[in-house]
Amino acid sequence: MFYMPVLPLHFVVFVSAWSIFSGCFYVCIHMVLILFTPECTVCFFCLLTIDHDHSHKKNKRKHWRRQWAESSILSDVEMLKHSLEVNSFSGDSNKTGTIGEKKSHKRTKRFLSYPRFVEVMVVADSRMVAYHGANLQHYVLTLMSIVASIYKDPSIGNLINIVIVKLVVIHNEQDGPAISYNAQTTLKNFCQWQQSQNHPEGSHLRHDTAVLVTRQDICRAHDKCDTLGLAELGTVCDPYRSCSISEDNGLSTAFTIAHELGHVFNMPHDDNHKCKEDGGKNQQHVMAPTLNFYTNPWMWSKCSRKYITEFLDTGYGECLLDEPSSRTYTLPQQLPGLIYDVNKQCELIFGPGSQVCPYMQMQCRRLWCINVDGAHKGCRTQHTPWADGTECEPGKHCRFGMCVPKEREAPVTDGAWGTWSPFGTCSRTCGGGIKTAIRECNRPEPKNGGKYCVGRRMKFKSCNTEPCSKLKKDFRDEQCADFDGKHFNINGLPTNVRWVPKYSGILMKDRCKLFCRVAGNTAYYQLRDRVIDGTPCGPDTNDICVQGLCRQAGCDHVLNSKARRDKCGVCGGDNSSCKTVAGTFNTVHYVNSASLVIVFCTYAALSNSQGDFILNGDFVVSMFKREIKVGNAVIEYSGSDNTVERINSTDRIEQEITLQVKYMLCVWKSLPSIVGLKTVGTDIC
């Protein structure tokens, strides 16, 4: 924690921190390891206060220097989160399936920049009414105007329009959600309430997300009131969870709202390990965990741009595609510093009578205020900048934390696409990889609120499509094996843990995330947000993952190809390399490498060329459905409990296997007949 010395002239210096709520991590740990649910994705936008003058403890205020709260739990979680997403899944993981599915839109093409319209309901509570009086609506719209300008900045890499479709002012507490000091409870109550206030599909008043602004001092615990805002990650199109709360503390509340909406768009903090993995270094912008002298809260980091783009490209922003009607609130076009001068900005933070501190020479970068009539005689700051447009010197005003000459109205410049980059390196050395080319919206870049480019921003082509060696590991298997020996401090996992792919039980929309299972165990976890491009979507399909989405591919490993294997297992074949044999028999038949489909009515067993049983045998019978890996092929077994017992493989089994009948468990007096249908190579008699 950083401390500043007490300054002369009776200055009271407030140093503070903006931290993530360590209690959330405590809940997440227990949900991951005990409850096995992915729902603890709540992200906190917190502020901590350190008051050097202990006599002022009763008058603590929140400030804008943010920092991780220290906790023994945090270290455990960071180790877990370094490679392991804080999600563990069980059969009820479908709870997350509502995101993005509530509005009916035609499925859009991916990797295209579309205009997005975030229809917002803003709610101001009774405490806001008491504090701001008749100016409340104009003040709230000014905040949202700042938020809209932040989301218009080209650094976000998308065309995001913030549109206010409803502004609700709650004059009586009983008319709105229950708001208390408890941040989590308040968020829960507000989310439930806002959903009940939403309008049907097609209504011009229907909102995509709801924002609560309150003067209530919200806290993460009874005596830890360092929280400024709260939202869940990645909920923008979920009508039950697309909501956030922000505590009002002057015009800088706009940064809180923008930050919390960033979490709703699935953006992590700028110092998150995910951002470091992507090469982001010391980028402290809207999603920064600390707002300090070097933070730029008007722009977005490359990490924020990456995560919101991926979020929208994977289909989680479909509700934002419908353009709202003209019946929306008009946001102020003036810079906020022209509406509220520097003294009024002090009053919005510290109350009536506050004025700009005459002793501090930090114009535009930090707003220092003094209240000569109040209990605090010295200068105070919440480490927030002066509002854009505030006069700082004659002929100059503040812009993005700097005192610059006033200029004539700058023209609005819409963006245009630049040239395509060369295709990059192939994602795989064999088996069908992907090369990617991109283009930027920089010829020119949007300026002064201009529109971001619309259209395709990425294109792909296949590469290294030749089959991999039979000795090479499955590609998804390789990606799971990269985590071998990493147990993430999960109780019960050995230090030499081995990870293998998890296929069954995974939702269709999650097939391109890296789920790995502990070898010899049923526990499985999401180890990466997405698999490497070119990874097959599953063992039973030719389709491949590209940028986290399952895309059509053929058996020739080419993207968008329609090539399929014929019944003989030949890619693009004409069924001429094999024949079908049908009949009833009770003698041993050896099945060669071209076998594809066999249907039986009795207990069956398979053994390999070494005589080892790979299915049933050795007095063990699988009663239920299972899969058996033989080389690069997967054999599906229906289970002995089925009325019709089936053994099926759509892959070529390139080794000799022996089929036997398990008659030892049956009550037949003679060897039962086998009724079968098989497809074998033409060289078999």
C-alpha cells in the first residue's frame, strides 16, 4: 500500500486504492471446488480508503487509487486462474446457456464489425434525488454522455453506440429495488427488479442492460465500504443478469459506469493474467485496476479490445444488433467541463461549499478541493481528473487530463478500412491448420466521435492439410498435456496430475473451449478460453475450431470443404473400395482394418492383435454406452444392457481386431447365432 506524507498548511491527504473484492474470490474458490458451478463470475470495482488522520475515521470517503486487496485467498486464486479459468462444470452447467439467446435475431456472420446499439435503462435512486434535486436528470445524462464518448473511442475496435431508452428516477424507496450497504445484495435486488421493469420484444422501451446510480455507500462487508461498483462478467444479453450498480461520487462516476459496463461486455482488468499473456504491458486504461497519475480512463487497452471483440464475434451480443427507434434520450453534446465548472465539480464530490484548492498546481490531471466552512480545512482529492472542457488557463481547457489550447470545433471523421495484412503463420504443422489475415480501421482512424468501420476484419485460409503421423498425439490431447503436472492447488489432485481431453457432456457452444479431464478421474475443468485454431470440434466431426467458433471443414482438413468419407472410410471416395457382407454365422470371423459397422444381439468382446481385450472380456462386461480408442479411430459401444447390442466405428481401424461372443453369462444351451452386417475391404473373401 502506498502512503503519502502529511503536507503542511493542515493538508489532509487521502490515499486510497481501487481493488477487486477478495471475498468474491473466496466464493469462487468454493464454487469451483465444492459446488462445481461456473456462476461466480462477479467482478468488483472497489475502492479502499486510507485516512492518515485517525480523528476522521467517521468521515471516510472513497478514492480513486485502485489496488488488489491483500488476502491469503487471493494468492491461491491467482495460482488457479493463471492457466485455469475459474470454472468447473457439472451436469447443470446449462445455466449459462441463456446469455445471448433471449432475443431472436438472424444468426450473423462472424468476424465482421457490425454497429451495436446498447439500449440502456438508467435508474437513479431516492438518495440521488435528495442530493442533486432538480438538476438530477441533466446530471445523469451528462454522466452517460461521457460514457458514450468513451465507448466511441476507436481504441475499443468496435462500433458501440450507448443509447438511453429509459431514465427512471425513484422518488420513494418502496417504488424501487431494495438498496443497502451490501453491494452483492443490492446488485441481486436491482437485477431482479430491472428484469421486472423490462418491456416485451420489439418495444422501443426494451433495454439490453440496466445501470443503477446511487448515493448509498455500498460495501463489501459491514465495515469495509470500499466498493464503488459491481457487475457480473459477460452478461450483456442476459435479461436476468445484464445489470450493474455504481456509486455516485461526481463526474468521475462516468468512469465507474464505463468500467462496469466493460465487465458486462466480458472485459477483464488490464492487469489480469489474460492481458499479460497477450503481450499487454503497463496498459492502464478504462479497465485498469488502479486509477493513478498514469491511467488513461478515456481509452481502452488492447486487451479490452481483444476481449470485447471475441465476445461479440462468438455471438454473445446478438441483442445489440437491432437499431432503436428515435424515441430515445438526447445526450448533452457540450463537454462536461462547460456544463459544470471546476468549483461545481468539487461540490459534486465533496458537497456544497467545496471549491478548487488554490495551492495545488496539478491542473487537469488531479482535482484537489477545499471546503473552508466544513470540518476538513485542508485540500482533498479523490485522484480524479478535471472534466474535459474545464478552463485551466486563459485560452486553454482540459482534454484527457492535459491543459491544451482551445481549438475550433474539430470535424467528425468516420473511419475507413486499411489494407489486409499478409496471412500469418499456420496454427498447425499437419492435420489442417489455419492462417489468419486482418485489417485495421485506420485509413483514416475515426476521430472526434466518428463511426468505426463496418465489415469484415478477419479472413482465414487452410494450411498444412496433410494428415499427421499415426504416432502423433491427438491435437486436443497435446493441448491438455501441456498442463500435465499443473494441479493449480486443487485439493485432491496429485503433483504429477495428467490431463486428457473431455468431450462428452460439453455444450455444443463450448466445443471450442479447452476442457480437460483428470486422467483416471471424472473431474474436468476449462483450462483455456479456446483451443488452437484447426483443432477438431470433437471426435465425431470433421469441423474445426477457428477463433473459438466451430466452422465447417471436410475430411480433407480444408475450411469450408464439403468432402466426406464414403462407407469404406475413404475421404472423397465413391464406395468402390469395399463391399458389404450380411448373414447369420456362428464361427469366428476376423475383422480387418476396413471394418466400419457391426450390429450384434449378444454380449460381444473385442481383442487386439496381441490378444488383449479392448472391450469386455476377462469377466468384465460394460453395461452402458462407452467409447474405445483404437489407434486414431474411436469405436462406439452401445452397452450390453441394450436390446440390440451395437459396436460402431466411422473411422478406419487400421489394425486387426478379433470379435468374440460373451456367452458365458447367458443361459443358452448352445453357442448363440450372431446376426450381423459388416462392410469389409474388397480383398476379404
